[in-house]
Amino acid sequence: MSNEWKVICSVDDIPVLGSRVVQRAGETNVAIFRNSENKVFALLDKCPHKGGPLSQGIVFGERVACPLHNWNIELQSGCAVAPDEGCTQKFSVRVENGQVSLDMAELNAPSAMAKGLAAA
């Protein structure tokens, strides 16, 4: 995680129990989720199972259900709920004064490098 943050949107721009997609040139997009408690999470918009777009899934509690095969992914960690296995990359999120920001280093990192940052 770096000390540079990029403001993406306001919390109100993310639908409750929904998501907003952040486009990344040449890379898989990032999905920013908002749950019913107004907690905000960010994951790579790719299910670890078959690559389904998590941004199109159903948010419940602190999980999202993949729209392809209904895998449940923890929004906090990006990992599938047992008995399913696998994780998608999570991104650091900062919410200040109603503004949602993502870590610039994570957001701009190539996929292979981003995986290393997620494991750190």
C-alpha cells in the first residue's frame, strides 16, 4: 500500500447492496461494493472460479455471490467461502468525508504485480 490515494467516487455513487466498476486500461477492472451498513470494499472484478464479473453479483452482508455459479466471495478478503476455494485480489479502500479512494499503487499495478501486493 502506498501513501497516494485516488478519489474514485462518493459513497452515495455506489448503490446500496451493489457496486460500481473502475475501468483499468489493459487490466481487469476493479469493483467497488457497498453493503447495507454502508461499508465499502474493493475487489478485482473477477471471480476466482471461472472469472465471472463480481460487480454483477448480489451483495449480502459482507459477501458477494458470483452471477455465474453463485460462489460466495468475502468482500473483506476476496476469498471464496468453503467448500469453494480461491481468492481474487482485494484493494485497499479509504473513505473520508463521504469520498471513496483507492490506493494508487494497487490500482495501477499490472496483474502479476498486483497479486504480489495482495499477498503482502
